[in-house]
Amino acid sequence: MHSIGLRYPDARVNETDLKIRDILQNPDRRRLEAIRRLEWTGHNIPLSETESTLGRDKGLIGDDPRTTTIKSLIRRFVASPRPLRILDLGSLEGGLSFELAREGWDVTGMEGRAGNLEKGEMIREYFGLDNLRFELRDVKTLSPERDGRFDAVVCCGLLYHLDNPFAFLRTLRAITADDGLLFVDTHVAPDETSARHETYAAHLSGLVSFDHGGHRYEGCWFAEPSGGSTVEQQWSAISNERSFWPTRRSLISATYHAGFPKILELFGMFDIDREFGLREQFSRLYLAAVTRL
């Protein structure tokens, strides 16, 4: 039988990884059964050598190009003799947090919905990870006074659920270490090419201006879904009914204005033609921003 619990080629073996390997080979059957009873919506996390949260037909989150890219960026841009402190915002079911903790880093996953947090907690307990924790919080409550600073902040699939992403980018700079990294994966307001796909046309306003911090940005308001599906219940905004999607230029400018002087727009996670196609269809981009030149 094909094994899904083998180590991913991008990663380095460490004590945490060895511990996870042991659990994959010798799973706790009682806890495994409890995890099976949950409804998983997006993160395919390995549970044994032959089982994962979403099944063998979907790729593991550790093999996902975004996951391996984030790990590589952290290794490339963040250097410290101590264990790195990582924040995963909008951690959802905890899969990315788990993968970052698998590297031996000290990881906090912050999630706004109790149902998602329960899944992450069950994964943490299943593997007995002391370097992984989850917090049930609205990310708008973040502050350096309360949370300290992190070597790397991962903001995947979250920024486009906020009604003031520009203020939030400044908060992210305040909690990112002076030699740290911010990774952003987000939708942006569609340009003319993306608009032809009409992927989000029913939810988006026309192009409008948004003034913040002495700068004028452009983008579209997005009406957050409020339907009854599991994905809509677990993946939408938690404290606002509409969100603001900046244009690509406005998002990059706002990231710079927030205090990240070096910003990289990332390509190469997929075949380049497929990548351009996906970005045009879903009006999405990936940024790596560092706090020092």
C-alpha cells in the first residue's frame, strides 16, 4: 500500500519530526477515531502511514507548494540561534501550523472559530507537540504589548476577510521582529484581465478609494458570504459583513508604507502558465516582505 506518512523532501529531520514519524507509524487509535469523526474542509494532514484527514485522493498539506515555499522563505530570510517564533494567522484547521511546528519552530496558530480550533487542538494533542499552540481570537485584537514579536508571520487567506487591511498591515509590522519576515497570500481587486473571469463579480463593488495613514489606496468592497454551507460558516470573516480587497498596486504600496522596505512578489509554485491562469481566475497574489533591506 502506498504510504502517505513519509517525510517531505523539503524538510529537515529534527526531534519534533522524529516524534511525528513515530506517531504516524504507531498511531493512538483512540485519538485517531476522534479525529475521524470531525468534518474536515481544507487541510489534509497525515494521521498514519496510510491515512490523512481528507483522504488519499488529495495531496498532503506538507506537499503543497505554498507550504514548502513558506518554509524555504523562513529559512532563507530569518536567522536566529534560538528556536524561531512563528505566528500563523487564521490557522483554520491547523494544517499549516502543524507543518511549521514539524520543523521544530515554536508556532502559534490564531483562529477565530471554535470548530476550526478544535481540529487544530486535536492534531496537536494527537502528535503531542509542545512547540505548537492555538489561540481562539479575532486577529484584530493583535498587539505587540499583548503578543510580543515574531520572527515570521504567516497571513494566508486572511487579509481579504478584513474591512481595513491597511491598518492590519501596520499591526503586522508591529508584531514582526526587526529582522523578520511576513508572508501574505491574498485575493486582490481584479484587474481588467481577472475581471473577465467574473469569479467574484457577484460579491464585489466597483473600484473605490480608501484613505488610511495619509495615503490613498484603491480597491473593491467584498460582501462576505453568509450562507449555510460548512465552508462558508468556517472560512468567512468573523466580525465584519464586508471586506476590502486592495488592488495589487495598493496592497504592495500599503505593505511598504507599513514598514516592510523589501517586498517580493512570488512566482514559481506551479508551472508558470498554470500559475498565471490561476492568478487571473482567482485574482490572487503571494508576497514575502522583510523588515530590513
